[in-house]
Amino acid sequence: MVGMDWSKLNYSVESEVLPEFSVHCCRHPEAFYMGITESKNDKVVYKVPVLDRTVDKPIYKLSVCLAPIYGNETKWLMLAELIEHYKLQGVQHFYVYVKDIDDYSRILIDDYEKSGEIEVVYFKKEQDRFMMDWQPVGVVVHVLSAEAFITQLRVLRTAFREVGITPAMLYSQIWTKEFWR
């Protein structure tokens, strides 16, 4: 862990490496950057900024994280329909992961990004892998944000109860008995 002045904090911790480049790291109040090494005494080569995502009041009430986009087939119509449909359903923000994309779809994504409606993460070429092998990355992101997702579901559950919607009306594979207790 690295402090604000780029000095190394005398604090290292063993972390859990999840599949596909995701690492669970503990929090430290003075850490502004983090790097990962194979062992405790290795030199940190690459550092990333620490983002505090544990805000009391979230920026968006409902956001959608899309699975990674790969391949150069045209996607602009599907993306526009998906984003506009979910906006009508109350989604305020989208997280989009891109490996490969055609030029016209990229123009559409850039437009949505400029408006602030989506946040785009482009996968780096040096970490490249074959097309759909990026799919698990989106799954891991969903698993890591499961706590926030469950909080959103609990808010929805309360709202549904207030207007008289029962769990049976909304049956789906993600709605478990435990959730509705």
C-alpha cells in the first residue's frame, strides 16, 4: 500500500486472488494507491488508485453492469435499445466493459459516456485473451459488488411491499426465499 505522497506504508497484507484478475484487498485509512506482488518482499511494479466505494449515500439508486462486449460485429442498435429500455425502467447509470467493438458502436458508446449515462472500462491489449474469455470478468465484477446489489434488492423489496406487490408476482431465479423474509 502506498500513501498520498507515494511513500510505501509499512503495512502489507495477504490478499485473496479471485479468478480472472480480481483481487480482494483490505482497507487502510492512509492508503491512496495499491500494488500487488507475488510475495511480501517483491518490488511493486504497477500501482492503482484506491477508490472508496463504501459511500453512505450512493450516487445512483439503480445501475446496470453489462457483460463485457467483444467481437467486431455491429452492436449499436442492440446497445441503444438496451440502454433506452432500461432507462425507461428507472436505471440511472450503466457500467460497460469493452474488449473489441465496431466503429459505429464506439461512437454511440462515446456519446453516452460524454452525457455521463455510462462508465466505460476498456480492457488493455497487454492483458488480452480470446473474445468470450472476457465473460468471467463481468461475472467476477458482479460477485464483488454483490453486497451493494443485495442492498439495492432490499430497497426494492421494501418499495414493493409498500405498494402491495408480493414476491410471487415477481418470481424469478434471483428472488430467493431468504431475500423475501
